[in-house]
Amino acid sequence: MTLTRRSMLAGTATAAMAAGVAVTGTAGAAPVHATGEPGGYLVGAGIADVTGAVAGQGMMGYSELDQVATGLLMRTWARAYIVVDRATGDRVAFVSADIACLFQSVHLAVMTQLAQRFGGMYTERNVNLNATHNHNSCGGTAREYAYSLAAYGFQSNSHQAEVDGIVAALVAAHDTLAPGTLSLGHGELHDASANRSRVAFELNPPGDKSEFPNAIDPKVTVLRLRQGAKDIGAITWFATHGTSLTDANTLISADNKGYASYRWEHDEMGVRHRDGGTGFVAAFAQTNAGDMTPNLGLTPWHPSGPTEDNRVNCALIGERQYQAGRAAFDAARPMSGGGVEAALRYLNMADIAVDGAYTPDGKPARTAPAMMGAAAAATSSEDNWKTQLSFLQEGDTNPVVAALGGLNGPVEQWMRDVQAPKLIVAPLGVLPPRPWVPLTVPIQILRIGDLVLASGPAEYTVVSGLRIRRVVAHALSVPLENVLLQGYSNGYSGYVTTPEEYASQQYEGGETLYGRWTLPAYVQEFDRLARAVAARTDPGRGPAPLDWTSGLQPNLLPPVPADEPVAGHAFGDVLTPPKPSYGRGEAVVVEFCGAHPNNDFHTGAGYFEIERADGDRWNTEYDDNDWCTELHWSRPPGQSSASIVAVHWTIPDAAEAGRHRIRYHGDRRDGASTTPFTGTTTEFQVG
């Protein structure tokens, strides 16, 4: 780092915070001065579709080979916000995407496109990309082997859908920039999360645990954006996992945070994105959700009822986030500080020397190349009802792996010492032909008025987030409540637990890839970065990240054959027609002779519409982004090139009575060319 003064690594205040003791003074930290007048902003918001392959490719989140997409529940979106300080011209951009992980390979690809379009206006320094971490998004979008192979390899079509959609959302936000104001709201939500790793949490010091009486982070923070008298958007931060829909689900979905966005944008504000409307953009972003689950009962969902149980939980947890965000939005007040700031630095997490001021025992430590533990391979028993390796369990009860002595391979002894007591099953950081996960990762600080985001590329537990927030708040002389740990940001590299939590080797500890001292390394480096921001010095970019576009990118899926119609039918034929009439609450299920959905993702549009007659006109009432609809894709028996596309519509209580029909849009592929077609059902009555 290039700093005008050395960070106070051995200061008693910093050491106390690293050990979990609250610090009330601000000695040794220069105050952050506003770079502009409060309210002197340009603000913009935009949204774009990032939905990739909804059929035949692996899904991302649970990393289970048998979770292969068979359709669509709700589309996934990127929501972008830009804030410009009118006094200085400085700007920051924030994107929340309805995807499992914002992989580094996606982040770098987006940065390349932004540079081509905007030059140096939007860069890795002032743009923050993050994921809602829903566990039912399209897989294969990563070039990093550890995450692509779980989805049968790199899938360029879904990767490009994410990259293009994120860029499109940022372009839309840029194009809507206009004079506006910001306000900040706070609240709490106590019934939308539970601590799924309580045994690890309890190993933390009392001073840390006292911040979370129920072992959860109930903090709700909302940034409200207005242009004149019009609200254009809101960002609601709250920590809970996107695992309401479990690994039994095979429909692409945005999970509970996507449901919350849908409730605010669609149900309250009347925005229908496929019509080009972006009148209000409501993102529900993550914070330190590493050990937070929406499964309040802390028992695995039973596989005999995954659709019913999971769907109820998804709507319930989503609704609670929406209501809490809405309340904090209404209570939002203007901020006392103005202006925006941003700083980013890459870290080589494979080998960071950690000063003893940042470790619980006061001794120097280091990190190591990424290693996955047996507990990680076992998965989190609270959120998964099945596992790929049934003989593995969380904690220290892995007799099969222990009997084999773990994985010896290329792991050096010093690496084992740093990773202890982890039982290593996959040395991801030293596997050929290159690391299977990022070793050089970015951390970032964004300030928007009074709000500070300390952003990192991992899943931080609530206490891990607290320790980072403390050093950043101290260095910047701001209240702790105004500093958020923005996880899942600008890359993905597993979990971050405290050293105390790590020792128990629960699932989260097994996925803390760089060893027991991963968090102290992050605390040290966030402290350094925050001090650079406070001192107005350039921290430097740090080591360059790996170029993920080079090298072999395996795709283990066979090519999708050219489309053929179901035997005895033509493309677009209705195979299963609707009944003549339905009541509200009933499910309409129709089937079409279709084509493979991956031939065209229908980005920003849709695969089907539920239409209602209005005289001689047919108006779209619902589509494939609505919570009440589903698309299912399958092959008919004995036909490996034909497709059956089923549309399910559970008629809402609010549906209007009258004549309805369902229109399906397919695209048949013959060689390199595709031909669109449409199928339309007979009319049916909703009464």
C-alpha cells in the first residue's frame, strides 16, 4: 500500500477491537469529511434480466450434480443504482443481482465491458457488484473450476447472460441519472433468520455474542433514492440465506429476496419489467449472512414435500423482508454527511502475514492457499435434505476421511498447520492446472453519505462481519450502525468464520478456505484500506487477479440436439389443453409441443403470457416472472430431441374474471439457425 503514514497495527485500540472489545474513542483515525453538500446528488436506478439457461444445465447454490434445471419459477434480475456527487463529479455504482454468487470471472468480464462503453467512468474502484445468494440460479457461469464443475462445466451462454444483464442494468441506471436526494432508514427483523451454526457461534467471546442476543443479525438498513418528489428505488440490506427453496427444487428462481423485490416492485408499485418499465427498483441485498438461514426450524426440509413447504417458506421470509424494508423506507431521514467515496485493493489471500494485533491470542499468523475441509463437503445439514457424500458430517465426526488421513497430495506442512484443525479433502488453491478458486481477491469500501459498505468476496458470519465493521467504523470515525459488511461482493471465495468458530469445523469453517486466520487477515486489510480512505491516500491496486479467460474451460454436457416435434405433432401444438373453466386458487396446467428453452432465453421478455380478453383485445395479465406461474421442460419418453413445455398457473385471488388463454413462445433450432413459433391454448373462463 502507498500511505503517507503507517497504519497503527500495534495500537491498543485496534488490538482491542480485533479481540472483540468495543472501542468508543476515535484516537489514531482521521475523520472523514464530506466531499459535497448533503442532497447534492444525481441519482439513477435501472434493472435488467440476467436469466440464463432454465433447462438441462446444472444450477448454482447447492453445488449438487443432481440439481439440474427443469424450468423457471421467476426470472432473475440485476438491479443497479448510481449516485453522483454533483459538487465533485465523484460517483459510485451498486448492483445487486439475483444470483447465487458474483464470481470473480463475471466481475472482471463486466469491468471489461464497462471500460469499453464508459472509459474510466465506471471502474472496479467505484462499482460494487454483489449477489443475493439465492441457491436456485443458473449454474456454470463461473470460469473458476471449483464452481463450474459442480454444474457440469463452464456454460458460456449463462455466463454471458449474467455479464450482459449486469452491464445493461448499469447502463439503464446511468441513462436515468437526474438530480435527486438520498435518505437512510434503520430497523430490525427478528423472524426471518436463525443461526444454523450455533455451536460455532457460542465459541466467540462474550463481548461479540452480546451484540447478537439471539445469535442472529436483525439489522435492516434501507437507502431511499428520490428524484424530486418521486421515489425511484430502494436498497434493503438484511442477512439471511437464499435457501428457502432447497436442493429439491429444479426451477430457476430468485428465492426469498427475489420474492421481496417482486412484492415491492410488482405488487405495490405496479412495475412490469418486460414492458420496459423501471419506475421503481427495489433490491434486497445481503450483508454478513454466512451463518444465517431462513429455515427457522433449523431442521432439514423433508423431501416428500419440497414444493409446498419450501414455497411457503420462500414467500413468508420474502414477505417479512419486504415489510421490514418498507417500514425502514418510510422512516428514512436525510443524512448528515454528503458526497461519495470509493477504494478497492486486491489481496493475495493465499499468503498474508497477519500482525498479532489482529489475532485473538495476540500472536502473528498467516493465511494459506485455499483448502476445502470435510465439513464443507458434508454441506449444511440445516439447509440441505440430501448430500452428495453421505458418509461426511459437520464437525469432527468424519471417520472415513480421517481413516484415510485426509488428502496428502501437494499440501505442504506449513499449509496444514495454517489450516488446522481442518481435515482437508480438496486442496483447491494448489490443484493443477491453476487454482480452482480465486487466491487474489478484492476488498472495497464505498461511502454514500453516512452509509459505509465494507465489501468482501465471501460469506461472512455475523461475528466476522462485526469485527470488520468495528475497525472500519473506527478508522473512518463513523457510527457502527452506519457501516455494513457487504458480502458476496466482486468475487466469491467461500466463507469467513472467526478463528474461534473455525476451530469447531462446522460447515462454514470447512468452507473458510484460507485457513483459521482468514478473518484476522481481512480485519487487518480492511483496517489498512479504511485508514487510507480516511487519510485521502491511494492504497494501490495490489496484486493482479488471475485472468480467468485463459486456459481450458471444460464443459461436460453433451451438445443439445436439433429440435424435433413430439411425435405426431407440430411445434406449438397444445398437447394438454385447459379445462373450460377454473375458480380462483385452482391450478391451470397446459402442455405444448415445444423446443429447448435454451435456444433463446427471451431476455427481458418471456416464454409465455397469461392473457385476458378485453373486448376484441387480449391483454397480458401474468407471465413467466410472476410468483403464480411456472414453466416446466421435459423430454417425452423415447424422444431425445423433442420437448414438452408445460405452463402452470395457480390463479390468484386478485385475478380478474373473464375469458383467458395461455400463449407460449418457443424457438426451434435446426443446425445453427433458430425459428420462433407460438402456441396458443383454447379459451377458458376464470370466474
